[in-house]
Amino acid sequence: MDTIPFARIADIPAFPGAYALVAQSVADDGTLLFLFVERAADGAVGATVDLPGGSFPRTRMDTPSQFRLVGVRGERRFVTDLPMLDLTFPQADLFPNGKVLLVAARSQWRAQEDYDLNGVIYDPATGSMSRVLLGDGIERVCIDGRGLIWASYFDEGVFGNFGWGDPGPEPVGSTGLACFAESGEKIWEFPGAMTDCYALNVSGSEVAAYYYSDFPICKVSRDFQVTHWKTDLRGCRELAVMGATVLLSGQYDDPPDIGYLGSLGANRLEDVRQVRLMLPGHIEWNRNRLLGRGKHIYCFDPSGVYCATLG
């Protein structure tokens, strides 16, 4: 079996006793992003609530808390202290102009003018902040090289929950994938039906997605034209893309070190072969998280950050 080797590229920042790490991501320019919250709010930022039908994530914290964003790119590092925020299950990314985007995965609709604005745009240069609605049930948020916000949604964001769809308006993420301007205006949405967007890769002005239920790969061009390729793979959660070459993480029930490498043909992913994802040393795969961005696939592990690159 062919192997895809990962190389160590960074340590995990830490603020012992003061802040807890709650999210990790990668910006379009390759900056590694680490989002922290003050230690006292570590439980609240990931809290759930019991509702009819099961246990669900809380859409916001009862008490706003202090967040801190750390960015690492090679030897360069920055630390940004953010305003007090009530976000739960947050994600972070950077705009090309230096502004910070923080997004809570959930948003509740309570009444026509009463719903959670779950996107926060913060300008470290001026200290100004604005809030925008990006919708409930967000799987992944990425900012492209033009400063556009791309959000993918899982099934609750597509069909509705927390008031969206019933009794409230159609869910913001009803098509599974949407693009927003920095102002929060939705400028494009997927012209089809995604039940659940399993994987999203945003790099420069190119977007690739892989989604349920038939699990095709699609690319969205800079002018929002969509092209599809069928696959025989089921349940992959990450992908890296370089031209026609695609690397996907494992399928349902695959071991965590399995991936699939293939080539985009006329209308199908071709020449697909199983590969082994190889971390250096004796690092275990059960404590880490993969993330695809452009031609890179990153592995965030408690021991550090690792990266594999196509090509």
C-alpha cells in the first residue's frame, strides 16, 4: 500500500492554567490558528442542553467569556485578545485584510427579530466588531483568498432546528453550502440539494466539497460555476485537492490512518487507490484531527501539528 507521509510543522501553543484550547484551523495563507477561551468557560463553550428528541449543543453561553486567538506561520506568531463573546462550539479564520472571523456552529431562531447572530468579525487594528448571521448547523467555515466566507452545513442546518424552518424562516444553510460577503450578505448558495456537507476545502478562489447522500465531489469556480464528479467512496470527512488530484480521508469504519488517492476524470473520480497516512514516530491516530486546505492535509495532535502535501 502506498503511503502519504506527514511532517511536523509546529508545536501546539499553550497558556497553562489561564486558557483552554477550543478550536484549531488553518487560514488560506497557511497560518495555523489556535482559538482559546478563558479556563473558567472551558465547560460552557461546549455545553449541551436536553430537549425533546435528545441532547443538543447550546447555541450560546449564558455569560460572555474572554477568547484569545494565536496564529503561527513558520517563525511568525501573533496573539490577539478578542472581546468578551458568548460563542459556543466556535471556529476561527482570517480575512486577507487581517480581520478575524469567529463563528458559533449553532444559531437559535426565537422570533422575527430575535435570533443568534453567530458570526463575529473583529478588526484587531481598530478594535471594532460586528455580528452577522451565518445560520445554524455549521459544519465548516472558511474564508477564501478574496475575503468571501464559505459555510458548509450538516443535516440540522439544512432541514432546520432551533426554530429555523418551524416556526421560523427557511434555514440559512438549506442547500448545504453558501457563500457570504464580509457584511454577512449571502451572495451565493449551492444550486442543488446537499443533505450534509461532509468535507469542504477552500483555497484561493477555488472551493471543493464532498457531500451526502451520493457522495460526489464538486468544485465551485470563482464565478460560482459548479462541476461534479461521482465517487464510490462513502463517509470521508476531509479532502485535499491539487489540480485533478484528490486525497480523501477514510470511509465509514476505516481505521483513522487510511485515505484514498484518486484523479478527477471526465465525470468520475478515477484510479482510486487506498493509501496509508503516516505520522512520524509512534504517534497514535486516535487523538487527532485532520483538516484539508488546498493541496495540504493537516493533522492536529496534542503532540504538535503535522502536514502532508500533494504533488
